Amino acid sequence: MATAMPAPSTIVGGTNNPVQATTNAPASAGLQLPPAPASTNAPRSSYSSVHVNGPYIAMTFDDGPSAALTPRLLDILKERHIHVTFFVLGQMVKAHPEILQREIAEGHEVGNHTWDHLPLTKVVSIEGGLDREIGNTSALIKQVTGNAPIFLRPPYGATNPRLSRAIEKQYGLKVILWSVDPFDWKDPGPQVVEQRILSGWKESGGVKPGAIILSHDIHKGTIEAMPATLDALLAKGYKFVTVSELLAMENKTPITAGTPLQPPTKSTN
């Protein structure tokens, strides 16, 4: 969304979000928060990165589709045969369903980013709030594309393990966070966005195998940064996959630190 927003929280594994949902949400909220798991081996409540044995990364874009910018991004991705995951807002899909249809037609993945970009840790305490923000968005995505989404990215990363598990149980959506955040929503300029994605910035690390990269397809500077950013990552040997493809590659043993990536081989055709 183009309006100023509070800074997103960068969360590793969804366990250190400073904004915590009320654990005793009223029954009128319609969502039963499960008890905290007793075992440390409980299934992950969310994903910010994945252990993979290969140079695979997932590029993600939030807050669209934008009539002015998303088509240009799709052109950039198509030129490079790259598939990404778009986390879309219900209100934007309602305004531009044809762009969502193009995303799907060109092999990209679509996830739920709520309807109005409200923090779910607050919405959970409002009667019917999650149904409006999450349920309505999933329903519209299915109406437009023919398939319901399987992933949710909470606005601002505002969630916690209990809320994430409850959302998965009730709405069938796995919560996806991120490991690389260039803070592109602050419009720092294309070159800064590129450098922050490649090398990291503040509490956000740079790209490494299994990374989930956060960006937004509603900011001009982000779109302008993508050709050089994507080309640099391709030159380093990284391979782009969707979030679902990345999760399917999960290995409990991560790739050895310092293992060089193999640059892409040149086609002889």
C-alpha cells in the first residue's frame, strides 16, 4: 500500500516477534488458539528460510498487484525465466484481477497477504476480523485464479507461533516470513535495494541458499532495482524457485557454510 506503514518486524522462525497476540482471545473472535506445544520438536509454525542442499532461493513480492508496476515486474521476470511468489492484498486483487491471472498464467505463485494490510495480532481480537482479512482474500484469490492459496504472509510479520498454528488449522495457510529484508518500502533507491538484498542490512542478512527474500511490487525503486539484482544473483549461481518449491526442498542438514555456488553453465544452443 502506498501510504506510510510502520516498520515490518524481521522474524526468524516466527518466534521473536515483539508484537504478541492475546493468548486468551475472546470466543467471539472465532479463532481458537491452540495450546503452546510442549515438545521442542513440534512442527514449525512459520518459515523465514529453509535448509536446502543447493543454491535455491525464493523471491517474494508483497502488497500488489499494482496496475502501474506489477506488469513491468512480470516482464522483467519473464525475460529471465524466473518464477516468484506474490503475496497479494484482497483489495488490490479486487481492483486488478487481470494482473493476478497473468501472474498465474506465467508460472508464478500467489499467496494471501490479507485484505487491508492490518496487523493480525490485533485483528484476532475483533469479531470476524480474521474471516474478513484472511478468509475473504483466500476466497477472492480462488474465484479469480481457480485455486485457493496455501500460504499467508502476515502484514508487518506480526504473528507468533500460537497464532500461526491457529491460522494454519482454520484457514489451511502456512505462514511465510522472510530472511532478507531490504526495507524497500522506505524507498531508499534502486542501488541501495540491490545492495541490501545481495549483502544484507542491519538485522537482515544477505542472500544465501534457502533464503526467502522480501520485496514489494508497489514501489518504483524496487522494480527499477530488480534487473540488476536478479542478474547479480543469477551470476552468483543462484536458482529462483517459488516458496512451495523451496519448502519441498527442505533438508534438516543445511548446505555447508562456505560451499561455493556453481555458476550457471552457458548454453551451447
